[in-house]
Amino acid sequence: MPREKFRTLTEQMFYVLLCLKNECYGMDILDRIPAMTNGRVGVGSGTLYNLLEQFVEAEMIRETKVEGRRRSYILTDKGRDMVSKEFQRIRAQAADYIAVFGEEDLT
């Protein structure tokens, strides 16, 4: 049975959606993700534009402006719900880690 699309998000997907809480262009996202994560996460332009297209099709984001080749996007309610669910999933994983290893191993 194939895996349901967007059941969980990759780190890159999660951060793309986080960036789109406020309207921005694709190029802005390429700059914001490394800045937001202190360089821990990056997204290539090919990956980004593929994700943006998929997110638009899934109605998780919507296009707000087109200026030549520049397009801006913003998160929809459906996208906000997906980010929230992913955040809750990550919190549950962190809680499981703490239950197994304890708070002292959070370094």
C-alpha cells in the first residue's frame, strides 16, 4: 500500500511551510530557511520549486502574486493545520525521547 502523501513532512517541507506564514517569494524562502535554522537545513532551488508546486496542488499554500517569473505564496488554513500536526508529532517524539533517556540527555 503506498504511503499517503504529506502524512508526515520532511524537515525541508516543514520549514518551507513555516516560511509561508507570511507572504514571500520562492527566493526569499531559499534565504530564510538557513537563517531560521542556523544553517542546519537548506533547500535547493529545484527541490523548493517542486515542493511549492505540490503544496499549491494540495491547497496547503496559495499563490498571491506573479511578477514575471517571480511568484509569491502564503500558507492556507489547510497548510497551517498540516504544520501544526507535524509540530505535535515532533513534540510527541521529543516526549518519547525524554521518557527513555531523561532530561539530562538533551545535549
